Amino acid sequence: MTSLKMGTWPSATLKGTLSMYNFSFGFRKHLAGLERLVNPYDVMNFSIYDISGEDVQIIKQISKSLSGGGSDLNLVEDLPSNLRTILDCHVLVFLIDGSKITVEARSKRYEDMLDYDTVMATLISLVATYKAQKARQMKTAARIYPAFVITKFDLIDPKILGAIGLSAQVAISTSKGARSLSSLFRDNESKERAEYGTKLMDKFFGHTLAQIRGSRLIDVDFDNARYFFSQVKTELNEDGLPIPTLKSDQGVSHELNYSDTEYMEFIKYLGVIAKKSPDKNEEGEGDVAGLGG
């Protein structure tokens, strides 16, 4: 945040410098009678992973072994330790780089877009298959909450959105005033938001949605996928490069100009999940895993 407010982007995270980031988020259970509760908060544990090419290959191999009829859950021991936790998470959040969404089939961006679709689909397949097999052994039910955050939403070409019947991405406003597509971004449960996100994902990340839709075939209950649209407003500096802008209040610029309304909807959604999740997870199971694209 300090770097962004100074008009510069934070340094890129390179593989080997940061592989996992953990934090906890608490939600108050009741507004009244807190003093009578031993645990007045629902707490969700977050783990954010930065995976590399070699991680993906291992994931594909393990996923193929499990989905091919194998039932040896010890296969997951072959996963890198920082990825093993994903299998026990209740919520999977994928960060999708909107700047990589393209229809130029011969471009590197197009290849990156397809590769990320494969990574997401493979991970979902692995988690779902693992949870289904573990649920059968434990005689319990398996449920997963998927969420997709389209980052750099403002960098998606409006012509691409228009071609698939979607409104241009002038939708997000960081002010507290009206938003140009208020019906779409009314709340995280709105029908319009779900239809918008589904149509976008179907066009560019169809394999991923196919995995979620087919999850019931392996006895895993998936919640309806949720979609969020994130961006940081930019302006060109003296060198013609995009840098983050700040909101002005009475001539003073001090707050980052970003899609704060979307962040609030995302947090509200996590609060809903926290109420549905068990207060204590057995065997040290995790809550939320985030994967950056």
C-alpha cells in the first residue's frame, strides 16, 4: 500500500522468495450476548500460494492418478508441502489476470490464458477427487466454495466483452456514488453478476467451469461460483508508463483509487461462508486457499 500510494508498483514476487502467505480473518457471530459465547468469532484461515511450472506438473500427475480410479490418498504426499494444504480447504479463490484475456490465438497472452485455465481445472479436479474419496472413507459430506476474482478488470478490451454480449468494463467506480452497472454489481449474490461472470468464464476458461459443473458426478457438492471484479485505477507518468492514481478529496490526494466496493462484497461473501463452516476443523483442515494468476 505504501508503494502504491507513492505512485509505484510493488516489486514482483519471484519464485523462491515467497511461496505462501498466511493470515486469519475473524467474523463476529452475534451483535448481542457476546460475553456469553466462549468463541464469539468465526475465524477463517487464509493461505495464498504462488505456484510454478514444476508444481503444475506434479499436480497434473497426482490428479491423473486419483481420477484414474486410484484410491491411495497417500499419493498426495508427493505434492510439495505448500500445496498439500489446498486439498483440505473449503474455499478456493482464483485470481485471474484480466490483461491476459484475449482472442488473438497466435499471441503469448492467448497461450498464457489457456495455460491458466488448465491449471485451475486441474487443481479443482484434484481437490474434488481427493475430497470425494476422503468423504467416502470418513462417511461425511464434501463441500467446496469456488470464487473467481478477475483482476485488472479495466484492461480487458471492451471490444472483446462486446463481442460476447457483455457490457464494457466502465462498470466499477471507486466512489461511494452510483455505479454505471449498479444492477450487475449490486451484491455478490445478484443474478446479473453471476450471469456476467459465467459468460466471461465460459468463453475464456471453459475447462474450469466444466470441472465445477461435473463435480456432482464424483459426489462433491460445489456452491455456486462467485465472481468479483478488481482493478486499480491508473494514469500515465512522464515516461508514458501506467502508475496507480490516488483519489482527491478537497484537492488532497491520499487514498488509493481502487475497486473498494468489490473488496467489500468479497469480504461479505467470506462472512457468509464463515457462518456455514464448522467452528473447528478436524485434523487441522484449512479454510481458504488463494491462487494467483
